Amino acid sequence: MLNKSSFNKVLKWIDDTLIFIVILVTAFSFLIGLFLVFFTNLGGEVHWYNDIPLDFLIFDIFGLNSIYFNLGITFMFFWTVYMTCYLFCFLKPFSILNLSSVKKPFLMIGLEAIKVQRNNYLAITISWFSGYFVLSILIDVIQQLFGFKLGNPLTNNPILSFFYLSAAPLNEEIFFRVLLLGIPLFLLLIPVGKDLFLSTLIHPYKNIRYKKGKYITLAIAIIIALNSLAFGLSHVIFGGGYEIGKITQAGLGGVIIAWLYYRYSLSSAITFHWISNYVFFAYSIFGYFLFKTPWNAESDNLFLAIISVVFIIMGIIFLYRLFEQLITKYLKKSKM
């Protein structure tokens, strides 16, 4: 029987392996997105060279009329931003992957294993997303028992749906995290006269971390909670197809994304949101292109089924470790 130490080592090995798989899956999704938009006719009469309405949440909130612009150029703008954020997280504060020799039998045949650096921003983002993925499934199951559904924001056109879902992470993170979270944190917690405005908007914790005290922590928690509530409500008020059940699921995501933004930078927040929207939907439409499986039904898509299983296993491991750390921390405090 495995002792606790051996059990945790096994969990770490499984988790590292799955994170490496997720890295491959997410990286490959960049190519899939380009292929779907520029090299298929899945959009029907809508092609990459057509002008389409930019029906973004941030425009709706400010009451702006739809702006028409080229689909392909706009998609490439978002694609480039996501690639930049992804690479930043991949490399910061140090590269996520580290080659190191492993024990037998791999050492005997000259192979090396890839170890995941747990403090890397991308590893942290993927881990938190896996936990959110499991919790969001539980929330959906419980809510459906009481008749509350998430709704469906998709259009009848797979390429347009992919485009709008792909655009959401950037424009929503700019509004909810930078404007509604970063600016309040700067105004409340950064001394007047400090030339740290842009730096704080990109990575608040970098400039606030030396401020200690329960009132500072409470203020940050309240701002994050209000920010997450607004984020959840906006999906129903402006979401165009989402139902009331989406508030709790999006609100939970808002809490985690806000924490990632505060602690690990805007790039981490955008990457988390990008995985949820772009990556999953890219594989959904790719499955439709290859196998004619429904592009708007997760349960019938082979790619999504495999990716979901990976994230569920990772999420269970992550939540187990998180609760274990919280319990250990609580027990230490209770003994003091």
C-alpha cells in the first residue's frame, strides 16, 4: 500500500504528464484556429475577407453601435495577443519545462523526462483552470436539478461563433480586470506620485505585495468579489443567449481570473479565459470539420471528450492538493 509521500509523488507524476499534454493541446490549437478561419469554408457565405459586426461585450456595455471590420485581420489581432500572452506565461518567471535525467529504466536507454516547473505562470494557470473546470461541471449539474440552465450564446454559423468566443477573452479582461480591478487597486493601494500606473495594471501584485495587513487583504478581497459578481451578471445581461445559471459559473471563473490577474499578471488572466473559449471551441469545430460531429454539442465531440477527461483528472488532483494545503495551514494556525 502506498504511503502518503509515495501517493503524492504518483499524483505529481500524473499531474506533470497531463500538464505537458495540455501544453501540446493548447499550443496546437493556435494552428487549428488559423486553419479553420483561413483555409475552410465552414462559415458558408462568411469568409475571412468579409467585414463583420464586432459585437463585443465591451462595446455593448458602453452602448456603442456595432463596428464593421475585416474578420481575418481582426482574428489575427486577437490571435497575436493570445500567442504573446501564452509565450509570456510559458517563459515567466522561468520556462515551464525542464529536462532532467530520470531513474531506471529510462536512464538505461538514454531518455530524459520533462519536469514541469510548478511555479511557472502557465503551469499555475492550467492548474487553476482544471480546478475551475471540475467545479463548473458540478455547479451546472446542481443548478440543472433546480431548473437553472447555462444557456447557449452560439450563432448558427460555426466560424462566427468561434470568432466571437475567441474575441471575448481579450475585450472582457481589458474591461473587467484592467479597468474595474486594476485601476481601483492602483487608486486605493499605490501611493500618490509613484510612477507605477501601467505596471500595476499589467501585474498588480508586483507593486502591492509589500503592503501587509488584514485590512489591505480584506480590501483586495472585496474588490475581487465585486468584480467577479459584475463579471457573472454581465454574461446574462449582455451575453446574448446565456441564462441565469451562467451567473454562478461565470462568477466563479471571475474570482479565479481576478486572482490570477492580481497575483500572476494580466497575461495569466487572458490565457485562462483563452483556454476556456478559444481552445475548447477550436477543437469542437475541428472535430466537426473532420468527423461531422456536432460543433455545438460537447458530449458528441471526440476531441472535447478527451480534453475534458484530461482537465477533470487534473482538476481533481488540483482540488485535492488545494484542500490539503488549506487544512494543513488551518491546523498549524490552530496550534499556535
